[in-house]
Amino acid sequence: MQEEQRSRRGVESSIRTAAVWEVIDTSTRRQQEELGRPLRVLDLGGGSGGFAVPLAERGHDVVVVDPSPDALASLDRRAGEAGVGDRVHGFQGDATSLASVVPEPVDLICCHGVLEYVDDAGATIAMLRGALAPAGVVSLLVAQRLAAVLSRALAGQFEAARTVLVSPDGRWGPTDPLPRRFDVEQIHAQLVAGGLKPVATQGVRVFADLVPSAYLDSEADRTSLLELEAAVAEREAAAFLGRLGAGLHVLAVRDG
């Protein structure tokens, strides 16, 4: 039973990250081919290595900067178990630490679930650009406003849904655990202001965060949900349905 539960948690985690990983994997393969070498990667807020370890398994050298010592300890264990401990380097810190832990420009920066919490999202974006090589790529993942509107409304919390929709920071009130959520236009504008050019945008977890766990009991159900999420991302429907995704994933390149 415990083995089955662990397997299910792993699959559900892949449902949450599969679309993002597919874009990152495709982008890094292209970069590696162009550069003729493995990439130097920075994972800001990378925690226990959900993306860092798979990237290291592809042969890239990854620096993870995270404020949590517990997450970094988990990162070390995970990298060791995967046999890539020599290519994953964890440092305790935040965006202000980048200059001291990343001595040379990097080819890829993953910044997932970070901008929602920092004091100044614009300043953090500028720091990311400063750490990026001229042909480098930023993978940015942020919480999206309309998903919270939909989830609050479906839960019968109509006032909270309205508040998320109209509030400047996309929060439903003082008990909201997220300091801010973003719209597509808002995050694009902040990236451009920070010297980064968005080149690909997709909404992720359009359905995964809304589907009751009781509907994901079988492997076939979970596979079907993954395929549905992938189909949404690949088709014209993404322009509409993507705005309802719990997450907003943007690839951006250094502009100039």
C-alpha cells in the first residue's frame, strides 16, 4: 500500500510539472546543440531539485539557490541517489545572493514559484537578467490570477473570487497564502521592463488542480489527464484555456 501511495504521489507530481519540463527539455536540447557543450544552469528557489536533478541527469551543471536548509539537504540526497551529486551544487540564499554564488553568466535560469513571494518582482527579474549569458534563457513559472478566480467560484466563495479578479495583486484576502498572482500581460510587461524578451508562453495545470483526486485512482485516468493537459498546450485552445491554468510558464531570452 505504501509503495502504491508513493507511486501515485510521483505521478500526480508529474501531472503538475510535465508540461513545464517538456518545454525546458526541448529548449535545453536546442541550446546544447547550438553551444556544443552542456549548459550552466541556475535554479533559483529550486528546493529539493525537482528540475535541477533531471537537468543534471542530462549532463548539465546546476546551481540551486534556495533559502531553506531543509530543502537543500533533500536536494543533496536526491542528487546523490541519482548519481549526479557532482553536477548539482546547492547554496542557501535568494536572488540577492546570485552575484556571490554564480561567478560567471549562466545559459539557463529556472525561476519557478519565486516571483509570487519576493518583495520586488521587477528587481528580481533584473537580477536574473544580470546573471544570464547573452544567448541565455529564463524559464519563469508563476501563479495565474484567473485560475484562482475559477477555483474560488467553484468552491462557492463568490466574494473571494470577485476579490481575486479585481485586486491589484490577485489575492482573495488577508488569509490568502500567496502574496501575489499574475496575468499574462502583467508578467510580459515586467519581463520586458527588466530586459528580457518573452518568446513562449503557456498556461499549465488547466485541469489538474481542479480534478478531484477520486477521479485519478487508476494509471489510465492519470495518463489521460496528462494527455489532456498536453493537448491543451499544443492547440489553438491554449490561447483561451491557458489563461485558466493554475500556473503561467514563460520562456524569455535576454534582450540585447
